[in-house]
Amino acid sequence: MSAALTLAQNNVPVRIIEKEPQHRRGQRGSCIQPRTFEVLHFLHVPEIHERAIPFLPLQEHKRGSLEPFKTFSVVEYTEPTPAIPYYYAKFMGQPTHEAIVREHLAKLGCTVKLGTQLMSFTQDETCVRAKIVRYCGDDGEEVEEDIEAAYLIGADGVRGMTRKQLGLIFVGTTREHDFILLGDIRLETKGLDRDCWHIFGQMSQDLVTLRPTDELGKDGWQIIMSGGITDLQGLTHDREAFVNCIHDFIGLRDEVKVKEVMWVSEFGPNMRMVNKLGVGRIFVAGDAAHVHSPAGGQGMNSSVQDAFNLAWKVALVYKGFSPESLLETYTIERLPVITEMLGFTTKMHKLMFDELDVGRTPQSTAADNGNSENIGSNLERGLRRGKNMYMLGVNYRTSPIVIDDSGMPAVQKAYGEIQEGILRAGDRAPDAPGLVSVITANHGPHRTSRGSRSAVSLSSGMAGSTRMFDTFASTHHTVIIFTPTLAAPLVQSVLATLQQVVPKELVKRVVVLPGSPSELDGHVESRMSSEEDQAIDIEVLVDQAGQAYRGYIVEKQETKVVVVRPDGVAGAVVRDVTGLTQYFEGVFGKKGEMHAMEDAAQI
């Protein structure tokens, strides 16, 4: 749905189909990472961060005891910084998450068509032709329909047919013995703290975790079970046996009673990914493209970022602004990221499930019955997450469409940790609060004539403060010009170049000046004539706290241009219009090619 929301915000008509008759149930995909919160910010969906709950500390229990023998945090709390406003993972169940996104889609006239299944498709150079079946009425009457679409995005999961019919290779392995049950339950408990996430047992034996969540009610819990000794297969179809197994694993039948099983599902960890993310006009994203262990909480987040990377590109191509070749960068940019993510989540999974091999012997396993305090250190080590899990260091530095004229090598893993004091093209663009708006787009302040030059009165032009993230959106690129003065030649040359290489409505132009408004002596001078200024949509911000200059690694007397893509990635970091032109030609094509694409889109 992140792809659908991005497309809908770009005024691209979207049809969403879901084969299930009801919206998703179950608390799976509940860990939301900081980079995903940034994506949601750019999509103007603040409610998810506002309503999500912080990461709870984990408590380890011996079987049969409510008293924890160890409490630890999976992730250390990190205070937000001016450049990183979302610096901590939070929890929200996927049903709640998706319901909020559906509300935003509905405001744009887009709804999810339930009980509608994709059966087959074909494609050619002009469109995709799909056959779908709608299940209608109480008797599930099947109604076939043939539809045509410009593009098809398959987010239909690991068992979906999009990947299979495309013939994409699904490379990897299956850990058949690492069987997991996920469920939503209601408990009657005596003494089980709802401020913690509780663990009974260990991954190499029989383990159950209980995470409290008020999304299911004041007695609601998300449960995860792993049977190192007990066979859990078949329990999804036998609720009584499932409940008995929960009681056996916890060992507290009187203190912890299962009142209701609301939902339960099974999961056999696959570590697999496709060899490419699309063929022609058809693409795969999320679980349809890659599956992996839930260790690290990366799955749902990777799906959102797949969708966001693809959708803004589809929007530009669909409307005739960009060449079809732009869509090839979806695979080029995302596949290295997914490859690395698959590698370290698999390592985390093995560390948790194979902890038996660390300082233990098979003979001692059953005898311990989950009561050895030494196991805690292994489990803790397996669950702890580094800051690369926040996904803030995910980058596309090696992408063919990013331009960096610093001359520095793009040495960084695609899934690395964020690098302080470094900003390269392909990195996430930092935030910066406290930017004072002195000229707002289409609302220029009072100006007085000075021959061929003009002066801007700040007293009439002040429009309050903003933050850098609020200049980004899924609907446009943001060109940020860092300059000590509007009179700098680079400012005029950049604005003139933008008029030539990219449609005006697709770019937000922002000039950032250092210092404070009081240091500007009451006016900002510009070499632009008043007629030119009226024709160019520009916003001028003053970085009074210096956060933007620090975050974007710019000295006060330096001039630099940073182009931020619709997905919040720095597409270009350059110092002149040569690099700027090169970037926009890579995204939009050359001037003549752009006009030809626009004409073709109108036919």
C-alpha cells in the first residue's frame, strides 16, 4: 500500500486488489524502524509514529516462574538528533499500520478491493493485461474480469503468483527445522508485567515470548513460539492443543491462563531472494521478492522501502516525464540492499536457533528444561540489534543515476551504519530543524528597487520556521542550494538550469543561507530582476542554528547543491550546474527526449 499511496499522491490512477475477503489480521511485521518513519513522514502519514509504542525491555524467565532472572534491552535508546529525528524503533501491529494507510488512500479516492485475486497476466510494450477473479456474495460466486494497466506491482507475498509467472529465480535456503508459531491471544495473568516483553525458555529448546499490546485490548498479547524439542506443526488447526502447549512452555497454568486465541499462523524461515525485481512492466516487492528470518525486524520495513523506491519512478515514467530505463534502477538500487540484509538477518537467526552449539552439549539440553541462566547470555546476544538495523545507513551510492562530484570513493556497504560527518550522493538526506523562512514560494516578500538589483525586506517576508524534512515529498525533487548570499553566481545559474532541464512542477527550489535573520541587516540581496523572481518558484531559508550546514557538511562561505529525490535520498551532491544537469538528465532524459516522452504520454 505504500506504493499505492505514493502513486495516488502523484495523481496516478491505482487499483489495489487483495485476494483475502477481509483485511489482514495478526501482529506480524510490528517492528517499525527509524528509516520507515522517515518514509512515512515524506508520505504525510504522521499517525503511525504518534501511535506506535516504544521498544519494550525483555525479561527472561525460568520455566514455571514469573520472576525474571534477567532484564535487558534489545536496542539501546538513542536520543533524536537534529539530523535524525526518528532514532528509535517502535511497535505497531500491521493491521493498525495498514488501516491508517488505507485511511489516507481513501482520502485520495483509492480503496482496497477485497476478495479479488490475480489469476494470470501478459504484457507487451504498451501495457499489462491481467485476468482477475472477484468472489461475490455469501456463496463466493466467481466473476472474471479482464483489465489493462500500464504497470503491475506484485506485493502478493512468498506464495503469490506474480513472481512465479514472471519466472524469477528465488535463490536461497529453507530452515525446515526452525519452525515458528505467531499468534494473537488474550491472557488472564497474575503478576506478568505489561511494561516488558517476556521470554520463557530458549530458542534451541522450547521457547515462548509474550509481548503486551493494547491494540488487542488491555489483556492482549502477541505470542511467538519455537519448538526445539516439541513439534509445533499442526497446532494452527488445533486450538486446544495450541493452548495446552502454551501452558506447558510457560509452566504456569494457574498464573497465566489463555482466555482466547484470536489469530495464529505458522512460519518456516526461508532465506531467499529473487535474481531481479521485475521484468518489463511488472515488478515484485516485499515478501514477493525476498523472504528472511524475522530476526532484526527488517521485513515489513524493507517492503515499504522497496515500494517507495519503485513508486516515485513509476509515477514519472507513467506521466511521460522520464524514460522507461529509470525503472531499471529499482533492481539496481534495491538488490544490493536486500542481499546484505538477507546475509545479516540469517546470521542473527542462526545465532538464536543454534545457541545450543555455544558452550553447551546435546546431552545437557533436555535435562536443563530451559532453566539454565547461562543460556540468557546467548539469547541476549542473538536478539541484540546494531544500529544498522535502523536502516538509516541504507544507501544507493553505486547507483548509475546518483551524481557526486566530491571525487571521494563511494566506499560503504549498501546496508551499513550511518556515517557521521559524511554525506555522499545515494545516502539518506538529513533533517535540519529551526530553518527560518524569509522568502516563501509564490509569496515573495516586499522588495524595493535598486536598479538592476532588488532588496527583500525580512520584516514583511518572514513566514516562521520549518525543518528540512518538510520540504521533501513523494511528489517532487527538492533542490537545496547552500550559499552565503543570494548574490552568489551559482544561485542564478542553478535556477536557470532547472528551468531548462526539468519541468517546474516536479522540483521544489530551496536556498539555504547561513547565520540568522538579524545578521542579514534587514534585507537579502538578489541579482534576479523582479520579473525573473516572480517566474521562479523559490523558497529562501536561513539556517539560524547551523543544523542544515552541519548535517549537509557545508562550510558557511561554501556553495553546494544537493538534490533530494522524492524518496528522501540525496540524488546529487555537486558544486556546479554540470553535475546538476547530469543528474536530471539521468532521471528525466535530455531536453528533446523529455518532450517526446510527454507527447507520447498524452497520445
